Amino acid sequence: MKTNEEILLGVKRGDASDFELLYARYKEKLHNFILAVSNYDYYLTEEVVQITFVKIWETRERIDMDKSFGSYITTIARNTLMTYYNHRKTERAYCSKFTNESLSTYETEEAVVSRLTLEHVNKIIKLIPPARQRIFVMSKKYGYSNKAIAQRLTLSENTVESQLTKAHLFMRRYKNVI
């Protein structure tokens, strides 16, 4: 059985079989550490463990034989995890900003459509004969009941209903003309 120093020397020289031994020796410890730190996110843990070992292989010449390899590998894994969390935080902030801008644009478009629709309706209302127009505006704009309109204008409720029906028909007929 090889010692840690022998395995690390082999890894520094680029020996793939020593790297496999290193992986076998530290994988479970590293996995448990990252699993606990990542709030038991299994898939994230697997990803971080793999990335950590890839980084160790890519920077194998820099392994310091005088320092604890356990601390070294844990530091790489923790930094990898922090990088992941920072990317995710940035991504969420970007998505949130994009969503807010999209909603703002949508609200603006909606406001423009509402304004144009209201202008269109007001143009049609101006074409209604004045007495009928007054009844229609009292009903639709100010929310008066037919009875209240009849009392205010000293008309029968049937006259108010008849004038509102005619105003509605007029509105329907001219809504696509103007």
C-alpha cells in the first residue's frame, strides 16, 4: 500500500494510476464534506467533487508536498462550491432583472393599448346623439343605475333602457369603423 506522499509524487509526475489511487482515497471524504456544506444537494455534490479532481489533475505540478493535502483538496472544493453559488446568485439577479424589465415593458404596452382603446371609444361616444350620449355616459362612465338616470333626467326607466340599447347598438356598429 502506497503512502500519501508516494501517491502525490506520482500524481505530480502525471501518473494516472496514482491519480486513481488519490481519487479512491479522498473521494468519499470530499463527497461527505461537500454534501454537508451544500445542504445535502446530491447532484451539486457530485459535480463539485468531479470538478475538484479535474482541477487537481490540471494543476498537479503545484501540489505542495509540505502542506496537508486534505486541507488543499477541501479548499479547492469549497472554492468551487462558492464559485457555483456566486454564478447562481448572479444568474438569479439577471433573470430577476430581465423578468422585471419584461413586465415593465408589458405593462407599458398594455397601458398604450388601453389608452388607444379609450380614445377610440371616446370618438365613437361623441358620434352618439347628445341626449342618448348623456344617458350612456351617466350609465357607463359614472355608474348610475337606470332608475337614477331616469329620476335625474325626468324620463321613464323604459326610455333610459331603450336609449342605452340604441347606444350599445351604435357602439357595436361603429367600433371597427373609426
